[in-house]
Amino acid sequence: MIFDFHTHTFLSDGVNLPIELIRFALEAGYGCIALTDHASVSNIEMVIDSVTKDCKLAEKYWDIKAIPGVELTHVPAGSLNELARYAKDKGAKIVNVHGESIAETVEPGTNLAAVNSKYVDMLAHPGLLTLQEAGLAAENDIYIEVTKRNGHSLTNGRVADIGKKAGVNFLINSDAHSHQDLYQEGGQKKIGLGAGFTEEETDIILNTNTKNFLKKLGY
């Protein structure tokens, strides 16, 4: 089964209703999908409330785990811990942070703020990840993303190399903005191998890490 912890719906810059994206994921062989629309103080409550409703609807009738969450995006680095805590208080089961991708500039210091927050679960597409940031992520049990998203994926190799040196836990996600971006069977493994992981390392990410991450989220 496919486990994907980073996707977007039309509640931010995606194209699908939450329930549509979940349904397409089920058809693609997903066992678990997290809906993590871009959020800040302007929309965080609306996003969490909306996706939670469709996640509950999907799980009632379909055999898929649907996780409501957010991706904190382009917010001041100094506000990340407070906003991540607020998102959790409002019902987000997963809080991702939009990392310092070379394809889309966020405030310098965002990576460091994210890996220092006990309310952040995953740092998405961290770009030119440093050994210090990776070390803190490992120490604080914050997972690091390897992605298939165009542009953001350009630094997958560096992220994998630096992260392995620091002993971080990785996840391989889609950052889907449409049902057409979702993984098909075998797609995640190709992204892992392309990032420089061995087959054994990739299998650990796709099996052990995903299960451990679900436990971290309380599932």
C-alpha cells in the first residue's frame, strides 16, 4: 500500500475537493493519505475543520486512513512553534512545515525553527538542508521529506546524503496538488532510489518509517 503524508486540495492551491483526492488515492492503491493544505492564521481553522469532515466521511465508508492536517507555509520563522501548537489544538493530526526549497523561497531560518518545534511532525522539501538542521530533526523526532514535486525534488540527493549522516527518519511523499500527481504502485521506490537511497534503505522508509510515523501521529 501507498502511504503519502503531504498533499493539497482546492482549500489551498490544489484542484480537488478533499473527498475527491481521497477517492482518487484509494483507487491508486493508497492505504493512507494526509491532506495538508497550505495554512497560516488567515485560514488555519477553516482548513482543519473542512478536511476533517471529509476525512471522517471517507474513513466511515472506505478502507483508507485519511489524516487531516496542514502545511505551514511562508509564515514568519519566529511564529512557527506557536502556529504549529495552534494547529494541533484546533484538531490537525499532522503539521508539516514548508521548508527552504530552492524552488520557492521562504524566510531563512524556517528549517531551523521547524526542527526545533515539538509540535511539528515533518519538514517538507527542506532544500539545502544543513547537518545542524538534520541533527536537530533526528534529535527531536521530526521526519524529513524526500519529494517527487517538480522543483522541490532538485535537492533530494543532498537531503538524503545530509540526512543519512545525521540519522534522520525520512518519508517519501508526493506533495500532490492534483489527483494526477498521486503515486502509482512502485512510484515512491523510484523516487527513493533516484535520491540515492539503496533498495534496502528505500524499503525501510516505505515500510518501517511510515508505520513509526503513524504511531507518532497517534494512529
